[in-house]
Amino acid sequence: MNGRTLFGVVLIVIGIIALVYQGFTYTTHKKVLDIGPIQATKEEHQTIPVPPVIGIIAVISGVAVLALGRSK
């Protein structure tokens, strides 16, 4: 498997993952109260959406890279 084929496969996999999950979520811990030995924290869940267009473009690009790699 050469570099071009591997790159095409990676693009396709990333595109499919982007289409399936449509974003990713992460958690941050925020200090709400800090009075001496007493501390209170709050968990905030934040989501960063990934538009489906990015996944589609990645899949199409991966297929194009594979197709161009086979024709040469």
C-alpha cells in the first residue's frame, strides 16, 4: 500500500466518521466556589458540530485520490 492509497483510505474513514457522529463533545470542569477548604466545581458539556458537508467532501476526495492512484 503506497502513500497515496493510504491517504485516500484515511480520507474516506474520516469522512464516514464525520457523517456518523456529526460532531464531538468534550467536558470542562469550572470552579464555581473556592472559599478556603470548601470548593465547588461544575461540569460543562460542550459540543462542536461538524457539518455533514465536510464528511461528504472528505469521502469524495478519498475516492478521487484512490481513483487517480489506480489510473497511473
